[in-house]
Amino acid sequence: MATIKGAFVLKGDGSRREWKVSSPHFLGAETNHLVQDPRDGRTLLLAARTGHLGPTVFRSQDKGKTWLEARLPPSFPKAPEGQNGPAVQRTFALAPGHASQPGVWWAGTVPHALFRSEDGGETWDHIAEFTRYVAGLKEKKPANIGETPGGPITHSILIDPRDANHMYVSLSTGGFFETRDAARSWHPMNDGSSADFLPDKFPEYGQDPHCVVMSPANPDRIYQQNHCGVYRLDRPGSTWERIGRNLPAPVGDIGFPIVAHPRKQDVLWVFPMDGTDVWPRTSPAGKPAAYRSTDGGASWTRQAKGFPESNGWFTVFRQAMKSDSEDPVGLYLGTTAGEVWASRNEGSSWKLVASHLPRILSLEVAGS
């Protein structure tokens, strides 16, 4: 898991009952995303922002025993002399490439930009076509659209397991976008998703996806937790359906993370937060709970057993709730209070398995 003050590894026993936290990696550095390569099971990439190196990527080929910084981390081309160009403020999201492309990784940054590595994360190339495309959209954006805390974030990089050239990418205060030619050309896929904070609630550019996931059971089923609701999209359709309206009205359908079941396309989880006008970014009424749907969002069940019944004033960020692929499925979430909660039974009950950590920014599940 990646936190505001370093990265940690949480190891469980075979029963997922007992857990142990490792010593921190890069203690004191803002670490945004720690990901294990599923293609080799040993390579780790870590997006970090250190005091002296700035935003960069570190790579380990021995499961974190040793680390090397990327020789060419994600960065924009140098601006012409006398001009100020954009600068990467943080590498926010990392995504392993297609199974057929060992060594390929993708990275999303703040500000909005996409980068690709073909050598396992040692060097990174700026995807200029994506930056030009987004720049053209921003010229048409509503005048009163603001930026999310932490800046304009590029996240939720999804690669179609059937086609390495087919990808989706999300932009905070931007929207959801698709490419079918390996990031050379793009088009928006925001129909039906609302931007309630804008005069035009359905602009071409300006929606605020918080987290988007592709169902592992069916790559044509996509779920989205947006700043303005929970949505489902079934391809080849192109219009999102707001399934979050079916959550209890006092709770609402505002939050950051969303998780899809590894084998059942209609099963998903969300972790709502208080989305009232002041946006306190806490659990609604201080009563944290996950909500599970087994019918694609038509109905939801509250799952709060084990969580504090009151005074649970935390939330879960967009990259900090994940599942494993066991049977029954395990669920894991890291909180803004520096806690990790785990469920061995698909959310029916929860257990606190780590505490007193720094604020958790992201969490991933990896094999042993």
C-alpha cells in the first residue's frame, strides 16, 4: 500500500486471518501507487514524490528488497528556451500493460497526461497525442470548472484483456476516454454521466470520474464511481446508467472507490462518503459501511459488521479499495485514518488488520 509518508507491505497468512505490516519503504516520501507486475509476480513499481528527487518512479525486481529509480521517469518534453512548459507534479497511477506485452507499463500523472514504458519502468515516453487531444478539449471546457484537490488527476487506466490496443483512461474534472489504436487517437465516453456542479450537466468535457473499473468477468461491463453518482456501462453501448440512485437516499451515491467481483459481472462494491454540500469527505454520519450489489446496481445491501457503529470519521480514496480472487472473495480497504480493514467473506463482516499508519493513498492486492 502507498501512503502519504511511505509505502508498506501487509502480508497475510493462508487463511487471511493474521496480518503483519512490513517496515516502510521510502519513509517520509509521498507514495501514490505501489503495484506488483502480475506478469512475473516479482517486479514492483512505486510512484513517489520525494523531497530531493521530486515526482519519480522506483522499480524493484526482488519484491522490494532493493530499489532503483527510473532512469527517465515520466516528464514532459523540455519547453523551448524562454518559455514555460508543463511539469509533472506527481505520478499518480500505474498500470501494467497487456499480458502479451511484458515490460510495458502505463502511468497517469498530475497534471493530465499519459506515459508509457516499454522496458519495465526504467524509461518513460510521453504520449503526446493524448496531451494534444486533452488540450483541445480544455479549450471548450466550461469557464467555471475547477480542479480537484491534488490537481487534475489521470487515473483508472484500463487495458482490454482481449486487445492490447484498446484502452480506457479517466481524468478528474475531465471525463472518461477510449482509444482503440494504442493511444494514438481518442474519443470521449461520457454520455449519461452527470456533472451536477456545472450549468450544463452533460458537457463533452468536464465530468469527474473518481474511479472506473472493468469487470474481470466481462470486459464489456464497466462500473464508475463518479463525483456525481455510481454508474454502469455495458458495451458496445455508450451511455452510462446511474445505478447509484438505488442506494439509500440518506447515504447517497457519492464516494471514491468501486470494486468489481473477479468472477461475477453483476457483483460490485462501493464505499460511500458524505457528499453533502460541505463535502467533509467522511463516512456518512460517521457510520462507515460498504454497499454490495449482486444485480448490477439494481439493489444494494449495507455491509457494516465490524466497522465502528459511530464516530467513524474516515473515508477511502479512489485507489484504496480492492479485492482478491479467492473463494469467497476477500475485500481490502485503506482509510484516511491510516487503517486497513479486511473482509474474508465478500463484505459480510470486516476486521481491522492494521492501524496507526499514515494516510493511505492507494492499496493493491498481489500474490505471494
